[in-house]
Amino acid sequence: MATDKTSLQLVVNGILNENPIFRLVLSMCPAVGISTTVMNGFMLGIAVLFVQVFSSCTISLFKNVIHPRIRIPTYTLTIATWVTVIDMVLAAYLPEAYAKMGIFVKLIVAFAIITMRLEMFACKESVNASFWDGIGMGLGFMFGMMALGFVRELLGLGTVLGYDVLGFKPLLFFVLPFAGFFCVGLMMAFFNYVEIVYKRAKRA
Amino acid sequence: MKNILTIIFRLTVACLLAGLVMGAAFIATSKAKKHNIHVNEQKVMLSLLGFSAKNPAPDSVAMHEVYRYLVGEGEELAMGYLLPLQDGSFSFVTIDLAGGFVAQTPVTISPEKAVEEGERTQAVGAAIGAEKPLRYADQTIVVTNDGKRMAYLLPGKFPGFKTFIGAMLALDQDFSIRGLEIMEHEEDPGLGAEIDQDYFKNQFKGKPLETVKKLEVKKTPLPEEYLKGLEAGKYGLGADEVARIQEQYQDDDIYALTGATISSSAVTNGIKAMVKKFAYRVAILDRVLAEQHIATPF
């Protein structure tokens, strides 16, 4: 079964229709744990984007030789390999970025979103489609994380990207992990509402 | 049965491939990684001495590396120090455990190669005779300003709560602590990992040798004023104020981190041991150097 979507549609699909955080509700632990600031969300998003794209392409390239009964171990192995390689390359050639991102990169091995995408998409589709799907998913994850980070940073610390915009700290509650669930829930509701309004407008 | 064999075969091949990729990446990046670690170490050393990009170290400041080895002298164990000499060559000075001078052997090695542990150990082994057991122990960096001693930098490792904690300690000439930086650790985030935060590691700053010798951890909350002094950058305190607060608390024990008493005391005991042993060894080394008229640049 090959997808009939164009590359652009695949990317948009990852950002909106199948946004990993708000629509697929995958990888909630890191989303809730890390998305305390816009910058954190961006860093994790970048890291996920790279691992997702590389892993998707690898799996889609080797999909015919992977035995169906050892799919999941092979996916995990692929993700772990890419995470390790990216981690080493970052440490060697971008030490300053690594100092900030290193901890996020290592977390990714356990992300549900990447395994799910390999299982749902990359193991059935062409390398090209998987590449764009990976880009879409990575951008979607980054967008979700940054949106969450923006709300939580603004309401929790009164800053955006580290710059003080409000001048006071409205609710420290938003920086704590459990507030992440509230934010995800509220934003999910918002996205669903937008979708309903959009569909109604289309029908009318 | 055949099915199982195929699965085993394919999974093995997949693992081998993954291993190959990771190994190749490791080999390709290891040199740049080592270089980065070295550059970072240099930066930390300078910042511990109080220099930064804005306030660079003057040319009169020089760093001299001293490497300590354990040498087997017959049945006995002795300390060996690889020292740079004033004329730019290296010399290996052996001192027995009681503090008596044993031997001095010239070592032929270039300063660039002396940084590499493998080559250095080989050169030292060749100089003193290959049959003697030789083990690298640690290194000390003696910082001089205009030929006069200014500070000591001690990179060290000690056991933490989970694995080893790597630290870089800067000592003044009188062995009071000038600064502490945690280089690597794997303590729990949010608990033990707080050891690399200013409000913990700056507590060591300014403590004189006598205080460090009997340093303990105490489990009372950190006084608010002290906290402000420790995180001076965050609260925008002036240098005078920081110095006053530091002096007021300089004979205090280390305030333990909440929920991480073991990590706190591991660091405290590690630092205590490092400073105590170093002060003892440096006194012996200095005495031997003076007695034997060995001219070092520090």
C-alpha cells in the first residue's frame, strides 16, 4: 500500500492532521517533562526531527529484509544507532550545541513517536515518502513542543525565549510537570475546536 | 525451526550492522571529541583562576604540568614525579614513601607528546628501566605568574552516589580553595545532579586548609544570605558583598543538598581527601627539590 499524498501533503499532515502531540498523543512523557520553555521545546524538536528522518529512511530502505516477527527490536536498534551516531557527531563537531542539547538527544531512544511512525508508515512506504513523513512528524513535534513551551514559559516564568516580557511570574504552577497535562489537554481541545469549526465551514 | 533460525540470523546481522555503524562513527569522531574535551578543560582551568574572554590571562601566567606515578622499587612502592625542568627538558624524580629522595632520571620526551598518557608512560618506562612496574596516578598543574607560584589546579576523580565524579579543583598557594568545577558526573537529575550548581560548589570557595581538613556536611537549611552570596551572579551582588559573605561562612561545614546527602558528602569527602593528600605531597616534593637542587620553572 503506497500513500497517494504528495510530499507537501505529508509534511502538512505531520504538522496538523496527525500532529504527534495534539492528535496522535504520543511521547507524552518528554512532551510534558521538557516543554517548560520555548527553547527546550525547540532543542528537543530538532533532535527528534533528525532521528525521525534518519530512522524512517533506514527502515524504509531495509523494509523487505526485516523479518516481520522481529520488527520492533529492529526499529529500536535502528533508533538507538542513529541516536548514538548523532550524539557522537554533535559532541565532536558542535560542542556548544551539544552542551545544551546533549541530554535531550540521549532521551530519544525511548520515544514512542519514532517507533510508532516506523511501524505505521516507514515499513510500508517508499524511502521518499518516509523522508517527507519524517520531516512532517519532526516539525509537528517541534511545533507542538514550542507551542506548549510558549504557553508554559509565558504563564509560568513570565518570559519568552528567556526574555522577560511580563515582568512578573504569573503562575509558577505552569512550569511544574503536572501543569504540562493541563496545557496539553487545553491545547488539544483548542485544536479539536478549530477542526470542528473548519469542517462546519466547509460543509456550509 | 527454520523460521527461528532465520530470525536469529537476521537479528544478528542487524546488530552487527548497527555495531559497525556506531563503531565507525566512534572512530571518526573520537579525535575531535578528545580535542573538545581538552579545550573545555583549558577553559575551565582559566575560569577557575579568574580569567575569562573579557579578562584574558596575561602572558606572564604559565601552567606547568606535573604527573605523578607509582613506581615499584624492588619490594617497596615509591612515588615518581615527571617534572618539567627550567631548560625545557623533563626529569623523573622518585621519592620513597617516607619522603626520602631515591633517584632522578632524565626523560626524553617533547612537551606535546607529554600530554598523551600512553606515550608519556612509555617514555618514563624507558628512562627508569622497563622492568620496574609503573602506574600513572594523577596530574597537577602548577600555575605561575612571572615565575612565582600563583595557584595549583588539581583534576581529580572520586566515587559519587552512582559512578565517579570528575572535578577540577583550584587551590591557592596556601592550599585554601580557590574554586571548584564539576567536570563530569552521573548523579540523579534534580537531586544529586545539583552538585554542579553554583549554590553547592561555590560553598567550597575560600575555605582554608585547616577548615577543609575537618570538613563535614551538615543537614541544616542554607541561610538565605549565604545563598545569595553563592549565587551572586543571579542576584547581582557586588564583589565586596560576596567577599564579606564568603568570609562570614568560610569556616562552616558544607550544607548538604536536599535529598542528596550521599552525593553531597561524596563531593565533600572527595575534595577533602584531594586537598589533604596534595598539601602533604607537595611539601615533600618541594623539600626534595630544594635538597637536590633540581631547577623547575615553578
